[in-house]
Amino acid sequence: MSFPRIDLLVAPPDATELVVLAHGGAENSLEVPGAFRPPILRMWPFARAAAAGAPGAAVGLIRYRYRGWNGADAHPAADLRAVLDKLPPRITRVLLIGHSMGGRAIVAASNHPLVAGVLGLAPWLPSGEPLVAPRGPVVLAHGTDDRVTNPALTADYARRLRASGAPVALLSVDGETHSMLRRSADWNALVAGFTAGTSYEPMGELPRSSRSDSALRGVVDVAKSRLHLRVVGSL
């Protein structure tokens, strides 16, 4: 199958709305992302959460051509725009949810005419990242213990974007790391709430949670067995 594309995990036949999940990657790499790499597997549980929030919507995973962002080429953002441009006419509204590099890609594509809102989870938003004029609300959430992407830079981008007049919510997730495994239930609730249209205060913090996941292995198990999801088509 060709790249880029969207692999559908939930596909109601009469769906007019689409939720796109964008996974993380590397700063520079021209390798093709494998289907079972951890950054992709981490997004699978969010498919179920997204479907719970928007039960009539299709839900799919963006499949990039390359693992890396690759400087000015910004391949993931270009790939995301390419698949949005070729969506069938029945899709009239799209929500974008991205983690890490995927968070950067969805922010970059937030001004696409079909996009109604974006949710960035621990997004990679480097200093000086260009501002966009998003078509809908932007929600950015970042763990306070993230050492891979910088929550301070996410907050800085949110403030710059808000100063430009865009509707932005910034959420601080206390005690969470980049993998989003310590408070997986809270992240899932955030995704479900976002797709359901829940509004958020401009600045805030998710309450503490006692629930945790200790290893990526648990996420992989959930993705493969308990979620009962499989690729059912592509766009």
C-alpha cells in the first residue's frame, strides 16, 4: 500500500467526520515507520477513546512516508496535508490528535479547511516554531516530567498562539513523562472529551490520579488484544 495514507481503525459507513491520530517519530530519518514501532502502538488505545467520544466518526492512523521530521522538508506535516487534501467528499469535518512529532504535524496542519480542532499530546514544538491560523480550537497538554519534548516550549507556543487571537487551551499533566503511561486513564479521558467537544479552561492542570501503567508492554498488549481493533480500510 502506498504512503502517505490513513489506516482506518473505526469506519462507520455513513461517517462524515474523521479523527486522525498522528504518532511520534525522530528529528531526522528517512526510514519507513514500521507498523509495530512503539510510537505507533502508543496511539492505538487513543482510537478507542476517540471513538467513545465521537461514536459516529471514523478514526484512523496517519501513516507517514518517513520516520523523521527532516528539517525544512517537514515530511509528516506535508504527508498529513496530502491525505487531508484527498479525503472523499463525504468527510466534511476532521479532528487531529498528535503525540510528540505528530503533535507538531497537527499544529502545522491546523489551518487546513477541513480541520475543526487539534489536540497535541506532549507535542514537539521547538523554539521559534512558526505560528499558524488554526481553523478551530487548539488544545495542548504536556506532562511536567517530560524530558523528551519540552513542556516550557509548549507553553510558550500556546501563549504566542493565544496572543495572535487563536482559541488555545494549555493543560499541565502533573507527574507525567513523555510516554504518557503513568496516567494513561487521564490521557484517554482527555482524548474522549476532546472528540466529544468538551471545552477546557485556557490554562489548567489535570487532577492527580492514582492509576498508572509501568511499561510500554502493557500498552502493546492493550493495542493487540483488549481493544479488539484492526485496520479495516484506508483513505
